[in-house]
Amino acid sequence: MADLDLGPVWLTLRLAAVTVLLLLLVGTPLAWWLAHTRTRLKPLIEAVTALPLVLPP
């Protein structure tokens, strides 16, 4: 494979790494908060976070 063929692969790997990092930084505290809170917003936030599973992109 030539170096030009690896460009999209490296782009994909970098994008995947950034996405995982952002989701860990946002998702972990949000999951902890949802597990330990009793606010009235909890059902709404749970529904919004479940939307990507229900609605395809």
C-alpha cells in the first residue's frame, strides 16, 4: 500500500480516538449523575441520551 492509501485510515483512527475521549469525559460524569440523582429532569435526560439508540443517524 502506498502512503496515500493510509491517509483515510489515520484520519479514521484519529477521529475515533477523539470521539472516545469526548464521550468518556462527558458520558462518565453524566452516567454517575443520573445514577445518583432524584431530580425531575432525570427522565428527560435519560430520554435524550437514549435517542441515538432509537433514531438512526
